[in-house]
Amino acid sequence: MTDRPLLLLDVDGPLNPFRSRLAGLRGYAGHRMRPTIWMSRRDPASRSARRGLKVRLHPAHGARLTALPYELAWATTWMHQANTMIAPHIGLPGDLPVIEWPELFAPDPDGLSWKTRALVDWAAGRPFAWVDDMINPLDRAWVATHHPAPALLLRVHPRHGLRDRDFSALTRWAADLSPAGR
């Protein structure tokens, strides 16, 4: 067990700003990938299935993420494929822990993101920062009520992906957790 907080990373939105045009993203590179979850939702004979999913990744994000004072883990539908398909393109190790969702995309009766309850269970009372494009105010309120440790829910717009201000927010929040920052 480490004293560092968890940094729970989504892929689509924060690392892959899928709502943006590649031309508008300085430093990003485009890739074609076939993650299992995406392929399972496509007709195998369709043009999109043959071409694969367009993924935009910034090769410097891995170094910036590993420089943060967190223990990194994947909180994405890509699950273990984030280690094999995403990590090599951004410079992250290929053995990060992965949250395995009990059920993907299951609607929550309270209007939470389908990830929220499982993510809090997985964190097991540890401080965490969750970086995702699907975080809503209900998630923030639920985590504040049901998670005993500090938590930062950082919503990243899927048109922009992680930006300097997001890295700054993550750095500040972790510093505020440390005994020296109190």
C-alpha cells in the first residue's frame, strides 16, 4: 500500500479527445485501433469496423502523468486493452491496474455515471482523483457522501482532452493532501 492517492484515468475524452478534429490538436497523433468493446458494438462487415476506431493520443501525456504524485490506474471501458493499445502510444507502463466493471453502460437508478459506484468500491477508502468526460454533479455529491477519503472528480471535455490546467489541478490537489501541504 502506498501513501500516494490514486489517479483513475478514462481513455475516451481525457486522453483521446474524440470530439475534436485532429488538425485542431497540437501534438496529438491519430491512430486506428480495434478495442474489443468498440468492435462488439459494430457490424463486423461495416466500413467503420474494417477501418477501426480513430483514436487521438498525445505522446507526452504518459510522462506528464507519471510525473504526478499519484498511483495510476485505468478507469475505462478499454479495461486491460488500455495497457496494450493506449499505454505504448503515450509512454505509460503496460501494467497499470485496471478497474474491471461489473456491467458496462448499465443505467444508474440515481442518475450517476455508470462507473461511479464501482469506482468508489475499487478505491476502497483511498484518496483518489478521477479524470473522465462523463462526470456529473450527481457523481460529485454521491462520492462526497459515500467515500470516506478525499476525492477529486475532474471532468475533462472530450473536445479538448487533458490540458495544462488539468495537470495543474491534479498537482495542486495532491499537494493539498500531503502533510506538508496542510
